[in-house]
Amino acid sequence: MEKKTIKRLDNYRSVDIKAEVRAVEGEPKKMILRGYPILFNTPTKIRSWYGEWEETISPRALDNTDLSDVYLMVGHNPDNVLGRAGKNVRLEVDETGLFFECELPNTQYARDWYNLVERGIVDGMSFGFQCDDGDSWEYASKEEKDTGKLDKRTINNITKLWEITITPFPAYGEASVVAMDNNRTDEQGEKTEQDGDTETEAAKKARAELEEKLKELERL
């Protein structure tokens, strides 16, 4: 079967992001967002103009990706920039996926979006990327497709990561936001269902790993 060629910049992924307020005596509070825009080994149903398939990001997909000029946006809109790698955004690849931390600028726009995330009103995240001949496919037979099985795509090499973005409309329901301040560490607004889909075991595991990593960062 002929290999599918799909190039797009608006591939969606779920993420756990943390909204945190840091207070230093005599200084304004700092608004911090943390989380994983990209999760490895997390199968996801993708729906697009090309059809539907199950997609997974390989743990090696970011090995050759330049992360020095990645923007944090809202809604994939370059007019809505909140941060930039090397300025106020830190990116780190680990065994879970791509971890990010952003200290939001002290602007009204940033404060508005921080408050939406903190309250759990907006709790999704996505990323825009380019993948040129860096994927592999496992095709379901016609009989398997008749039973609902999908083709499977594995992304092995992300050639360009353009941006990570906050969005109220992630493509699937594994995203959640955890908000905390200096005196509160409880989770708020945890979402386990969206569009009839329940949170997968992989997403629960990623959420637990994120919480553990954030606790380690707090101890530093």
C-alpha cells in the first residue's frame, strides 16, 4: 500500500499544565505555567481532512529538533504570543515528553489567560510542528477497518517545532490543568471526559509523572 504523506502545522496534543503563583516579599507575584505539550508513547485518535488514524509520538521524535526558537501562543495565533524559548520559556525533553515552563509577562493579556487557566476554564494545549518523512504507518486491513480499527501512525522525527499553544479545543480529552499558589497544592478542575471519551491509562500515568516532576522542581 502506498505510504501516506501528511504535512501539517496544526497537529493537536493534550497536555497537563500547571498554573502557579510565586510570591516574593516586596515584589509582584509571578505567573508560572508548567506542563507537557508533547507526551511520548500516548496513542491518540487524530481526526483531520485526511481522515482518521491512531497516532503516537516516539520517544526519539525530538532527538534532532531545534527547540531554541519555539513560541508559546494562544489558539495557534502568532498575534497572541505569551512567551518564547530562551526568553521566558524553558523547554526540556525527558522520558515523559516535552516539558515546558513559562513565566508569563506582566501584561493584561497574559493575566487574563493565566486566570482562565488557573480557574480551569481553559484546560487544553496543542502544538504546531512539521514532520518530513519522519513517520511510519501500520495499515489496518479492510476487514479490521470494518470493525473500527484504525491505521496507526508513529511520528519518529519532528523536523520543526513551531509553537506550543493554549487552546480551549484540544483534539481529545486527556488534557487537564492543575492550579496552585504558595499555600495550595490541591488539583482543581480535573477533566476526565470530553466528547464522550474517557481519560486513558496513558494519560493518567503522564499526569502522575508530571505531578511528581513538579514536586521535585519545587524542592530545588
